[in-house]
Amino acid sequence: MIIKIGFDIEFELAGPTPMILMLYVHPSRQADLRTEEKIRVEPDLSLTDFTDLYGNRCARVLAPAGNVRFALEAVIEDSGQPDERNPDATQAPVEDLPSETLPFLLTSRYCEVDKLSDIAWQLFGATAPGWPRVQAICDWVHNHITFGYQFADVTKSAFDVYNDPRGVCRDFSHLAVAFCRCMNLPARYVTGYMGDIGVPVVLPMDFSGWFEVFLGGRWYTFDARHNIPRIGRIVMAVGRDAADVALTTNFGRATLKKFFIISDEIVG
């Protein structure tokens, strides 16, 4: 399957503004690109690429006052298969987990393990460890949280969503991630492209947030918002929660003027 991905994002800046961009495809998917992945910047500015603590490909730029635009259009190959499922995937004891997974057991900005631990054990303590427990968490979050773009709030945390069960995809993921960590399951937040491939189209297109859980010695994809295997996910960045994978970070006042995302299958 061939998928066209890209974006057209424009800001108005009050003054010269340093910015961090996390707008590239994740290094794990770089080999699948079939065209060059180059961010076009208006005005013409040089980007400095770097890799962050979690292995994400990033860029930094000092943008001048006024309007600045970031655009990209690329083609990537995908298996065309739904998210992999493995109901027999097991949960390792904490003492046997790889050291690099341990940060994904801890409290983070939007995933308060300390506040939700007792609640999680009451809800999921009787479930079978491993895949069945993660699926039970997904089912609970999916069934108890109401989705709506009007509920978006960039300050809303997992504990907030538990108490006010309304939100967008990142809120579903934050709560599920926090519950997993409470149950000693390493879980990390993921952001990327996920077009409406094989499902009804919902506009406007946006980037999506889901999560991964470490089971049976590897990371598996889960999505409490949709709660069904989806086709065509393209990972851009992974981290402890949305704070680690902000697609753009500006160190100064910025007003979003344009936000257009594309992730469509190329047929024929």
C-alpha cells in the first residue's frame, strides 16, 4: 500500500522565536519512504536536525517575526495490514524488563500513576496479566470516555479525564497509558499519521495519538479511542506522553493560522 502524507502549517509570530519541530516520520519508518522527506519553510530558513532522548527525529529553527509556514508532502509504503494482535503476548515481571522500558512505568506530566494506581488495581486487578489486561483497559477507556473535538484541552491529564470523562484521542491514550503503568505494564505515547483507510472518512484530517505497550519482549500498538485494529498508521514520535512528542514547540508567542494534514492511500 502506498500512502501520501504531509502537512501545511502556518504560524504568526510576535517576534523572533526559537522553535522545535517534530514533524518527520519516525526513524523506524524512514526506510519505507518512497520520496524525499523535506520540510519546506517560508520564509526560506535552514533547519538543524537532531535526535531527542527517545530516538525521535527533530529539527530546530529560529523563525523571524511575522508569518512562518512549514509544509511537507511525501509518499510512504505501508504493509496495508491492520495493527498486529497477539492475545497470547505475556507480561514480564518488572525485575525482568529491559532497563530501557522502565521510564515508561513511571508518572509523567499527563499520566499520573500515583493518583490512579489504587483505581487501576480496583478496576483491573482481577484481569489476566498480559494482552488480556491491556485489552480490558482499552475496553474500559473506550466505553467510559466521550469523544469530541470540543472537549480538547491541552492541560488535561489522565487523572482529569478519569474525573471528567470527555476528550480527544490524546486523552483516551493518556488514561490508558496511565492505567497500564499502574498495572506494571510499560506503556508509551505515540503520535503520527492515521488516515481514514478502510473506514468512513471523517474530516478535517488531523494527526492522531495512540499508545504502545511492551509485551512478550516487544512493543505492540493499542488504540483506546477507536479500539479496533486500523490500517496505515505512520509513527512520527514516541515518548512518555504528549509533552514529549509535541509536533511544534515555540519559545515565544505564536498564533496558529493554518493547519492542514493529509494521509491518504494512493490507489492505482
